[in-house]
Amino acid sequence: MIKKMSYFLVLLCLLLISVGCSNGQQPIVSGSDDEVELTISAAASLTDALNELKTSFESEHSTITLSFNPGGSGKLAQQIEQGAPSDVFLSASKIDMDKLQEGNLLLEDTRIDFATNELVLITNKEKPFNLSSFEDIDSATIDHFAIGEPESVPVGRYSKEVLETLKLWEPLQSKLVLSSDVRQVLTHVEMGNADIGVVYASDALISDKVKVVATAKPEWHDQIVYPGAVIADSKHPEEAKAFLAFLAGEQGKEILKKYGFK
């Protein structure tokens, strides 16, 4: 009798456990299996490369989703300084990254340089402007010249350095169309709203509407280096580090190279 009662008690316990599990109660998932969304504040020039990298990264890290916040590096840095949520910052210039580092806003020992770029002069393919070098730029023959805003957009800062080196900055003041990021410069030239513009080689590569007429000499401007780092206030520092490692790894390098980065 006792054996039979014990047998029925065991069956009852198993039945109760089964009912509990089928009642919508799931086992507790460990922290490593939790879904994580990383916010990546990235220079606009990285947009296309990052979209492809997202697919590769997420296929290898099934619990991590990447969300991009593209824009001018200066404005992105300012957003982070003001407390905007971000896990990783990918800048098109050292200056903007330096500001965050000086303010102790970067996670220690996570900063890396992952790419370089070149500065090119472009014109619209269907409405080509007769020009073959930066030195040939003549303010008298140009109506609209698109560049990035020098105070907040790295490509604009580099463009200003080139024009100052060539003694063209002051003569061109009335012709300049200042843009909020490098992609806006590209759009102005693509749509014919500007005769010429200055963008990165990587941006010119992804457009079939513009033609590169010249490449700036490296000595005319500061070296174009792309640094990346994890933000100190990131809620997902380990996942953010994994993303940076992937970006700087072989797959990341191949994707960046494909889109015109060095």
C-alpha cells in the first residue's frame, strides 16, 4: 500500500511540473542569452559598409542586434556629451573622438583606429564641370561648391584645410554650400544642385551619378583616420567590445575595403 501511494505521489508531482511548464512559464534565461540591441553612433560615410557588416555580425552573434545612428562626427560626439544613449562611437576624425576621451566618456582601453580614407573632388556625370584638379578650381567659374560644415563635419574640416593650403578658402566663400554630413554633399552633386563637391573616396565609390575628377594630396590636409571606441556609459560593454573586434577583424576589413576604405 505504501509503495502504491509513493508511486502515485511521484506521478502527481510529474503531472504538476508538466502543467506548470505548459502554462506559459519558461525557464529562466541566462544573461548571456538575452537579446541585446547595440546603438552605434557612426560617421555618415560608413553607412553602406556598416549595413553590410550588420548582416555578417548578426549572423555570428544571434543575440545581438545593431542599430545605427549616422551623422556628422562632430554632432554625434556632441549628442554623446549631452547624454544621448550610445554603445559605440565610430568617428571620421580623431578630433571628435579626442573630445570624448578628454571628457572620460570612453570606456578605457577600447579605442582603436580601424580605417583611413582619401578626399576627392567630384562632379555630376550628366552635367560634368570642366575641371581636372583641385588646383584648377576658379571661383569665377563656379556657382555652387558643396562641402561639409567645417565646424561639425570632418569632411568639411579636411576640405577647408585643402582650400586654405591652395589659397582658395577666402575666394570661394560666396560659392560654398555647407552640408550637415558627407552624404548631403554627395546628394547636392548627384542632383545637380552644386557644380562640384568634396567627399571621401568611399562615398564617391557607391554613387553612379558622380565622377571623381581629382584626389587631394595627403599633405594638403590632416590624415583621415577613423577611430572607434565603446562609450563609458554603455549598458552592454562586452557586446560593444565584440562589435569593435569584429569591425577591426578580417571580415570587417574586407567589407570596409569593398566600400573604398583603406
